[in-house]
Amino acid sequence: MNSADVSAMGGSIGDPPVEAGRAGILRVDTDLGIVSLGETAGRLIGMPPEALLGRRIGDIFDLANLGNLMRSGISFSHQIIKLETKHIVCDYVPIIEDDRIVGGALSLLRMLPEDVTDSTDDLGEILRSTNSFLNFDHDGIIVVDRKGIVVLVNQSFAKLFDTTPQTMIGKHIQQAYTNNSQPSRMPLVMETGKPEIGITHYLNGKQVYASIFPLIKEDRVIGCVGKILFSDIREITLIASRLAASEPRKQQRNITGSEAFFKYDINSIVGQSRKIAELKDILQRVALKTSNILLRGESGTGKELFAHAIHSASNRRYAPFVKMNCAAIPEHLLESELFGYVEGAFTGAKKGGQLGRFEQAHTGTIFLDEIGDMPLYMQAKMLRLLQEKELTPLGSTSSRNVDVRLVAATNSNLEQQVKEGKFREDLYYRLNVVTLTIPPLRERMEDISSIISSFIDKFNVEFGLDVQGLDDEAWDIIRRYDWPGNIRELRNVIESAFNVVVGPLIKREHFPDQLCRLFPREGIESARATAPGAEEFIRASLGKKDISQIVDEFEKLLIHEAIESSHGNKVHAAQLLGISRQGLYKKLQKHAGQDEHPA
């Protein structure tokens, strides 16, 4: 921020901004030494500018604790500094370059007459003594006056709103809280005069743990201070989870696997398509709740990735994330894997017993993939666990309480399985509280470029190569293929190419033979050569056909061009035209050109 920016902020709270010529600006370095100032500042101080250069402002003014605030990079507004018998109203903002505080700008706004006491000086006195209970270096701090105007805010607090203190200073608290669905509670605290200590609050979508105190002088509320104790309430969850973990569980031996934490978060989900953007938005909202979640989607769409992302965005993110594929465990071992067993439960049982996956996930999240393959007898035990929050290990007669959130996934039609008696209806409703359906790759082809780029970056590191991308022929195949195996299949194709690629580009010949055979070179060249042009069609049609014929045939041409542009991928072509896939097929059947592009 430069001096012109700072001076534009000058002025009394509630008054129009002070013009640049009326405010005296002193620019200081990190030690509060004056490095530049104007004539106006010199006149207010009563000394020529050249006599002030190089001096520290603390040697000129009585700053009290305001000096500590300035050194810490704190912005404040409409505060009083003293010069002998003079009282000067001032603002201060830090100057930041390359994310580093390099100094600040002190705006001297106006001089108070000696016989006038500014009402805001009451608040100033309290601010000058705040270092006794506020840590400006680490805590998120905001202070408002009785009118609710922000008079002090530090970098830690402004960061919660992805902004800077300068943009918040001088604004009413409700206006300063940009992009916030929950209004500030500071006005209410000033009305009641009662502090709110240790409350949870949402700031810009982030759940924080805070305290709010009214500032009182001579039985009058003159302002309010808000202090962020934890900028992420999940830090409390981490501490509580670690402390609450039962000692018997910790001491028990023979735990299968190890407590695992999430490997991916929402940023690991690659794609900017409308469907993925909407899915990410829903994911972030439901992750903070406690309901069970069912992930649906074809094989290879990335359901496990979404499960990790849900856990990482939840209040359980610091607790264990445990996963298991129900289809990969033999049926006779499934109960002991999920619920554990005690010593002597069966022949060959380990000494000391073994914790099941649910107890391993205690206070965290368990991800059960292919939940549709779980046998019916286990479904009954699952239902009891979800209802009662307790389980009984194999061979034991006593129950144990567990606190887990279940994220289940399936590519099966659970509704059909319920009708056929293969899946319990009551368990289905327990699981189907929140459902996220992950679209197949063919329905989000606009994401394929960024997905491939992420794979290339990964495999470049893994293989020690410097592949830059794909050539045109390789892209032709990528975009024309429907990808029934989804992202998993795409990943395998790119990894396969990395094993044989030579040079900076992946080419057609680097792809698996079975993929290349689906798209012979002759077909690609022939389609390009015979594609009609829009301009040629219009010129040939005007004056020879009526408008309904032209529109009808031009629709046919648009469909042709969309399919060619999508390299034969009908889903992508439908997206380009803004119609459904079924709508595209109906139009293809309608037009005489359906033989050229058979459905």
C-alpha cells in the first residue's frame, strides 16, 4: 500500500474521508523510524520535515501501546496519540511487500482542541493497555467502537476473510465481514454488556472458536473486542480425540494394519466442470455434518478419493481414516475384520485378540467400499452398530461403544438389490441419508485435459522423465474414446505410455494396441476431409431454400461439426450443443445424415 492509498482512508469515524491534502502522512520503517513525510505532517507536528526525517515517532509522540501494535503490523483507525499537550487523531496501516511487513503509514487526521475531549479517546485508552490480555502476533483480534466501526484488526483475523486489515478498518462490523452468512455477535455483546467466552462461530465458511468481550469504562460500554482462540475448530477435535482415546484400546495388541490418516483432500479432486464444481461444493457442506454418506458411481470414478476428501474436510480430520473393501474379504473373515475378536475366540486366534476396523476408526471415519457385496447376516450386525453405536467382538459377551462416521460406496443398484432381497431395506435407508453421485468420465470430458496433466506431473516424477504432453493424434484418441473404465482406465493408459515414450510428447503408438485399433488413422482423415463448412452451406442455401429447410439442415450441420470437434464422442458433442445425450441421438435419427454418424 502506498501513501496515496493510505491517505484516502483518513477521517473521523462517521465523517466523510479526509482529502489527501488535509491528512499528514508519515511513512515509517519496521523500527518506526520516519523515512518520508509531507508538509502537512510537519505543520501538524510543528517541525519542518527535514528535522523529522530519521527520527523515531516514539521519540516525538506518546504512543503508549499503539507503538507495539504498529511494530506488529496491526491496522488501527481513529486513535489518539499525544504530542506534549496536543491530541492528534490518527490512522495506521502496515505497508506489505512480497508478503513481508516493510514499514507502515501513519495518517495524522486532525488536531483536537485542548479543551475538547474526543469521545473515542475512551476506547483509545483501553487499546493502549490491551497487551495485557491480547496476543497480537498469534491471536486473531478485532476491536470495534460503540457504533460497531472496526478500529483495530490484525493480520491473523483478516486472513480468515482472505483479505487485509486495510480493507476492514473504518467499516461497520457487518460490512467488514465479507462473504459471511452468519452476522457478527459483537453488536449483541455490546447491547447486553455480557461477554461470550468459548463460542463456536462461522467466519467466511470457517468454523472458529472465539471469545467476545465488551469494553467497559465507568459502567459504560465503549466498544467490543473479539479474539479467535482456534482459527480451525478441528484443532480442538484433534486434542479431544487424542485425550479421549481409551487406554484399553491403546494397550490392546494385534491391531490389523495401522491407524491411517487421509492422503487426499478436496484439492486432490481434479476438474473444473460444472458437475465436479457442484459436487465439491456439496461435499464441503455435508462433510462438516455427522450424517453417514453413500458414494455412488461407476467403477474407476474415484469414490475412495472422495471418501478421503470428506474425511479431510470434516471435524474428524485429525482422527483415523480406516478403509476396507467388502468384496475383497472372504465372507467367513468379514465379521472378525470389521468387529474384531477376543483371545480364544476361535482356533488360531491371535494372543490378546484383535481390534476390528470399526474400533480402529474410533472418533474418525471408516470407508466401506463395495458395500453392496456385504452378506445379509453382516448387514444385520451393521445396522445394529449404526443404530446403537456399539459392537460386540467375535467371542466376547460384552459390548463396546464406538464413535465413527461411515462413508460407504457402491457401483451396484442398491434399490434393485433391496427389491430382490439381497440388501436390507432398513440398512439401505440408514446408509442413504446423504448421497453423492460421482459422474463417469464420459460425462465430464472437459476435465480430461487437467486430469491428464496431473497424471503427467505424477509420472514424470515417478519415472524421472520430462514429458510435456500429447500430440494431436494421441489427443484424437483420448477425446473420441468413451472411457468405460473411467479415471482408473485413463490413468493406466497414461502410465502404460510412460513406459515406452521417447521424447517430450506421448504419441499414438505409445498407447495400448487395443485402444488404437478402435480408431484407425484412415477413419480420422476421412472424417476430416468430408466435413462440410458452415460458410459454404449458407452461401449455397440462400435464395434456393426456405428458412425452415435452411434451419433444419443447419441443425444437421451443427451436429456434424460438434461430433467432429468432439472426435466422435457423443457425450461431449451433446455438451457442446447444450442438449442431453438422448436428445442428440434423437436428432441424429431425425436427420438424413444419421447413416454418416450411426448411433
